[in-house]
Amino acid sequence: MSDRTIQPYRRIQGLDWQAIGRDLDALGHAVVRDVLSVAECTALGRLYGEEKHFRSRVIMARHGFGLGEYQYFARPLPPVISALREAAYPPLAAVANRWCRALGEPEDYPDTLEAWLKRCHDAGQTRPTPLLLKYGAGDWNALHRDLYGDLAFPLQLTVLLSKPEAEFTGGEFVLVENRPRLQSRAHVATLGQGDAVIFAVDRRPVKGSKGWYRTAMRHGVSTITSGERMTLGVIFHDAA
């Protein structure tokens, strides 16, 4: 593991994962500051124009996803992304298994990313899912869930690579929680350059007066009003 890989790996390992877990339990998301350095953000953003790093490109308007575009990385993943994914998975697997217990489901997530991805690959989900997203003025991302097959890890992570106000305006990260028999609840995660939001992919447990219940989660991005906004999406299940 090189120095440029060790640094982000140790940075992720050193986060206050107990506090992150409490936020995830309470809100379904957690904002984490300074996950990537400014230099790492800049280097990742520059990869967008180099086709060799990616397996596919999606123009969002063609699919009714919103406006903007994104590209899925090919293997091998950039070292910083591999380090981030590998370091964040174990503490998030602990949260995922705790959520399973709350909902009376089997604790289904192994301790390591390697073991989880092997399960994905054995099920035919072999395509890597980390991606770069690029938005310009007027672009936006519809509320959605990132599910790519029968197997899905219940948490994912997005890092803002651009600098708010200096490089873009608008473009807030939005989460909507669809609560059974209640009005939907919206959350806005305010991020700086290099900050991450960790959030529920599809659903999460919420404790009510009669015990635990499932609430559905979706996420998106509000309209960018000026400039260019780039983000890194880190999804922990691979795609079919």
C-alpha cells in the first residue's frame, strides 16, 4: 500500500465511528468532515476527462434521472477510492448488522469488503459501482436509490469534490424519508470540499411506539445555480 493510499485509509479508520453510527441511527445519514484532502479532491476530479479510468458514462436526461452526467469507474479503482471503500466498510457493516437486528432480520454483512464483494460476484454482480458525477448550471439529480442487483449494502458514501460558493452555487444534497402513515421528512446535508455524507441507500429502522419499523429513503441533488459541481459516489455493492 503506497503513501497516497495509506493516508486516506488511516484517515477513515481514525474517524469517530461511534458518533457517525449514532447519527445514522437517529437520522439515516451522517456528515463527516475532511474525508479527502483538497489535493485528493482535485486529482479525482481531473480523472473525469480520461476515458481509460471508466467503464461507462450516463447522460442523466436520456433516462429521466435529472440533468447532468456521471461515469462509473473501471477496475482497477484509483488507490484513494479503494482505500476509502475498504476502510469505511467494516464500521458501516457493524451499523448494517445492527439495523438487521432491529428489524428482526439475519445479520447478513461480513466483516470485510473483500468477503462482501465475493458474495456479490458469486451472485453475478461483478461490475464496480464507484462513480464520479458532474453537474453544471441548471443540472439536478432526481430522488433515487442506488440498487444494482439482488444484493445491496444498506449504506453508501458521497464526497463533495468541488468547493461551494467558489466553484459552484446551489446543488444541495437532499435526502427524503418516506415514513409509513406520516408525512415525508426531508434532510439537507451541507458539505464543504472534501466532506462526505454517509446515508441509507434504501431503508432504515426507526423506533416507534410499537417497536421498530422500516422507513424508505431516497436521495438526490437540488438544482445547481452556477458553476460546476463534482462528487465522488462510493457504493459498497457491485452491479449485475
